[in-house]
Amino acid sequence: DTLSCYPYVKNDPFIINDTPHVFFAGNQPKFGTRLFKGPNNIKVRLICIPCFAQSNSCVALNLNTLECHEISFENQTPQIIQ
């Protein structure tokens, strides 16, 4: 266990104060992505990233456009999965 077990006096390290542009979770069963659009034109790319050892794939993210694609390495040539 790497987390301290005493209460934090000044702030809670588990609360996200600012809205991120990208929020991802690794070691997921399969690839998945959604673009969340919130108030005031806020956009957050949500990404589920699968385990590479099981899926033979990784995720490419364009930080300018927030477009996201899964890249498969199952064949000799890497392929972008649409």
C-alpha cells in the first residue's frame, strides 16, 4: 500500500481541481474512447487503454485535435483500427 492512512489537513490529493484535456485508464479489458463536452466549451477525451500484453495494441492521441486511435500490432504491419 503506497497511500498514507492519515487525513490530509490542507488538501485532498484524490480531488481533481482543474478539468483535464485527457483522462485515461490503463489495463482495461478493451479499447474505448469518448469525447465529453461540458459547459463553457470544455472538452475532455476519455480513453480506456487495454493491456498491451493481451491486446497487442496501443493508443495514439493527437493532442491538438484530441483524436484518438487504437494501433494493432497483431500482424507484421501495424494497423490503425477505426
